Amino acid sequence: MSTAVRTEHSSRAWEPVVACFQELVDTGREPGGSLAVWRRGTPALVVHGGSADLAGSVPWSADTLVQVFSTGKPLVALAALRAVAEGRIGLDAPVTTYWPAYRDAPGTPTTLRMILSHRSGKHVFSPAAAGIDPRDHAALVHDLEAMEPLTVPGRDIAEHASTYGHLVDGLLGAVGAPSVRDSTQALSHALGVRLRFGVRPDELPLVAEPEPLGTAWTDPYLAHALGRSALLRPGGLLDTATLRSPSWHLTPFGAVGLITDAASLAALYDDLGRPDGHIARLLGAGLWSDLFTTAAAGTDGFLREHARWSLGFKLDENGDIGMGGIGGSCAWHSPAYGYSLAYVTRGLHGHDRVTCLADAVESVLGAERDERAQGG
């Protein structure tokens, strides 16, 4: 099979980015993946290369789908905020108002705002969940429902690495709102993209096989107790046999289970960044604005670094809004440069590859901006 990467919606200006992606494939740092850049509602670049399978016999194509881990967490938040926009749930009302069986901390009620900004105190499943099949959605929701918060709700920040989607689904189910899976499917249909918490059976042949490229993708998290608890409960979340199984690909697991492609994620963030986009209309101006506003900031106990969280998204000092996932996939919108980028990969490693690609993208856009300024 040829190692030449394939491009769509590209112009000569993007050749340095394509060359960077080609180098990743040629050196084996990219066994299979894709990069997409959207600007002002249209695709500027889509490039993909490598293979979708371990044997290297199936070329990565525009149809290939892949699990992107925590890159999907913002879609969990959007499902919850849709219910807020519809008046089913209040952001700052006690969760027990809607979900009476939810075990809360005495005297310190948990709110949806706390859950979405990773401050609920239920940032890991209980020790008993280590024995629950990760495909057993109802059992995992019940595990969270029955456990007491581990920290005072609203006080400490710790990314809800594996619990995020089940917490939100428990609350949505309690009020009869569409699940994370169903809400994401509706959003996918509206945007004309493929965002799946559990693929359709006919899409199973399109899902790429994950391949660990060493242990760098897990080492920083498994080095501390909270990280081990977060990623090893339930068992199987890091097990490639599970991650390659059709039964897993059909499972809705809101925290880490999004299966998608780079073009879909870039289109999502392009829409998110526009005040006239579908997401802004769906949520209303106030909730849409909250996506770009810090809800919690400080040292994140899971990430072991300073983090700024809005309602489901990470924010950086440049104003970029997005989310990355363990293994290397990542997506964001950059208001400063006016683009949305998504990178997805089946090669489980760190985020050095997307950093290289993003630098190349911003170099192209910076040169374009300088040329416009000189022309003016």
C-alpha cells in the first residue's frame, strides 16, 4: 500500500501542512489518521493517510471512523445544555431536584454547572465498578448514583475522565430528556456530520483499530492514584482487545467513547464558533456565550496541571476552545486565527503530533494575514 497521504479541499498554500502530515506517516509516528481545517463554514483542508487496520491493508479514507476518547466530552456537555435550553434542567439547581436517587453531599448540593466543569466530586467510579463491564451503561449510572461525592461538590477540580457521560445521562434520564447518544445523533443530523456514541451496525467496518505506540499515552495518568482510579474503573477502558471489539463500538460511553472523523469534528467546531451557527441557535445567546466563559480554573487533580474549564470545554490563554483526548486526538476552534481544527488518530501516543500540525497550520494562516496586511 502506498504511504502517500490523500488530500481534499486543499490549495497550494496548505502544502507545508500536508508535508508535515506526510512526514508523520513516513516516519511511522502516524500509523493512520486524519487532519481537517474549517474556516467560515467551509473546509479548507482535509488530509488523511496511513491505514485503518493493524495489518496495514486498509487505507485510511474519508469514510474511516475512530474513537477519540475525551475529545468527545464537549458533546456530552452540549447534550446537557440542550436540556437546559429546553427548560428541563437548571444549571444551578441541586441535581437531587431532578434526580432524587442521586446521593449528594450533606449540606453542599451538586449542580449541573459543577458536573459540567468537573467539580462534582464524582470524578471516578466506585471501587466496585472495577468489576462492571464497561458496556453496562445502566450499572455504571447506578454506581455513580449510589456513591457519595469523594470531595465537596464545587470545591476541587478533577477532570471526570470516565464518569462524565454517565453522570449527565443519569440526570437526563431522570427528567426524560434525550440521552447523550440521542442528542449527539440529532446534532450530527443537523450538521450533516458523523458524531457517534455507539456507531450504527452498518458502520462497524469503518471503525479503525487502535494501536498503542508505546506507553506515553497512559504513563502520566497511571503514575498517580487518582489517574489509576479514573482509567481503570471500569476495567477495559485501556484494553486494546476491548477497544477493538464491535460490541464496544456499539456502546454509548459518553466520557471516552466518541467515534467520529476529523472532518466531522472540524465542522462541529466551525459551527460552534459562529454566533449564527446551529449550536448557538439551539442553546440561545446566553448559554452559547457561557461556552467561552471560564466556569472553573485551577490545578486539575486528574491532569496534574492548571486548567480552565467552561461548561464542557477547555479554554487556553489565547482564547481557543476545544478538547483533546488520551491517545492524541484533539479538536478546537481558534477565534484569534479564525479556524477550526481536528486531528484524529488510531496511533495511541501523546499530543506532539497535533502540536506539529497546528504550528504548520498557524504558520500558513499567519503568512496569509501578513500578505493581506501588506496588500492593504
